Amino acid sequence: MSFTQFPSKRKAIQMIALSAVLMPASGLIYAQNYPNKPVTLQVPFAPGGTTDIVARAIAESLGKAMGQNVIIVNKAGGGGVIGANETAKAAPDGYNLGMATVSTTAANPAINPKIPYNAATDFTPIINLAATPNVIAVHPKFPARDYKGFIAELKKNPGRYSYASSGTGGIGHLQTELFKNLAGVFMTHIPYTGAGPALRDTVGGQVEVIFDNVPSALPHIQSGRLIPIVVAAPQRLSQLPNVPTFKEVGLEPVNRMAYYGILGPKGLPADVVQKVNAAARTALQDPAVKKRIEDTGSIVLGNTPEQFAQQMAAELAVYKKVVESQKLKLE
């Protein structure tokens, strides 16, 4: 038999071959046209937290580099899960991107078996913008001003104090629980809908302790409204030179920094990923953007999609091990 005996089959094969030839060209045309309308960058937490600060620091310059406005949308709730889920379920066209955090892509997925997305498969990593140290800070009414006094007070009065977090399953929650376990202390967990509200109530004195990102906590520390106790960072911070790291106080497993990156839903075209990555790198080179991020205590990064994917996978593995070894569960 020959294909000449079956015109319809021959035509179908010709069409498949033609589509294979045209596919790269059409993808290139799509990438060349992208973006042709504003791009939404969703922050899965309330305004005022570090995720929001980093997103707003880069949005304008990112938009200029992409040739379209980048619009920040805050979608808080569930320790970042609600907003992250919306990004995961968005159309993979590059117009609905999201901020990636350790809370939404590692800590929460590690502790929450009912999370509505798969952190390992439902996102397309694009770029890690910045790494941020974390800090345990207390309200000035707390009867201690350094780590030694802090630990002594907690051990003397187990259960007397509470700590605020951005939400159950967030990095602030898991890091504090890990700290509690390793230090042999107890504090009651008070979850909020984001770091902003948690920080506000700690500054206001409704809660005594918070394990927060340095960028959002630093202004309150500098003004004296919060007292820094210990930081999660590779070395002491220039902004807080008298505050020890967790490694210095013998709790190195808690000494992990947070990341703030950009991701999209799974299936995002590679050309779009590269275009957003290149634009973000350009934005991070803007001296004003770089200064704004570094002034908060963060470290500007700007890596490849492949490198960010590896970081996300590694952090998820770490927190799964933490949850398992420390037997942590949702409250």
C-alpha cells in the first residue's frame, strides 16, 4: 500500500509535519509579542511584609524592562497558600505571575497535607530576587534585651508569652517551632494573615515576640519599638552588629534565610520565562532598586530559572525533614 491510496492519511501526515516546522516560529512570535498588556505580580501576603516590600521595590523597573506595567496585587490568607494557589491555577501565559517565598513553596507544603497545590510540580520557577535574614524580636515590655536573658525568661515562665507569625505553616511559624524545640522553651503561637498584621500587633504590644524577616522588622528595631534578640543569617548583619546569629548561640539548624523570587504556573513557555528573567535581572541592576532592597537588610541575587528551581527543591526537602524530625503538625 502507498499513501497515495489514502489521501486523507497523507494529508494528515503533511499537516503534522507542517505544524512541527511552524511551531518554533509561532512560539518565537508569541515571545516577541509578550507582554502586550499589563502583567500582574501577586503577593500572597498582606501589604507591609517583606514579600510586599521586595515586590514593590522591583515592580516599576521590572515593568520598564518588560515594556508593560507590572501591577502588584495582594492576596493574603492561609500563610500565603490562597495567593500561591491562585498563581498555580492561573493560565500559563505569563500575565499572572506570583512572588515565591519559603512559606508558600517549602514550609507550608511541608507541614500541610491538604495544601491545594504541589509545590514541586505546579509552578515554573523564574528568578530568585533576594535572600533575606530573619530575626527574633521582642516588644520593649519584654523583660530581656539579649539572647541569654530571652532564653532565661522563657524557661522561667513557660507558656506566659506568645509569638506572632504570618500564618500557620509559614516560615515564621516553622522556624519558631524549630527554635522552641531545640532551645527547650515554649511560647503560644498566634497566627495572622500576613507578616504585616503580625508585625503591627507585636509593635503594638498585643503579642510579645515575633520571628520576622529583617526588612519588615528593621524600621521598628531602628526606632526602638522592637528589640532584636538573634538573627538567622550566615554572619552578623551590618545593620544589627550587636545581635548574634543562631549559629553563634548553638542553634545552627535555625540559621536559614528566606528567599523572595518570581514564579508562574506550570507550563509557562520557556521563551516567556527567559524574557521575565532577563527583565528582572535588568531591574535588579537599577541602583535605586538595588539600594532599596539592600537597605532593608536583604541580599540582591538574580539567578537563572534552573538555579532557582534547585533552591526551591532543596528548601522543600529541608522543611519536610524538619517537620518529620520535630513531629510538627498544624495547630
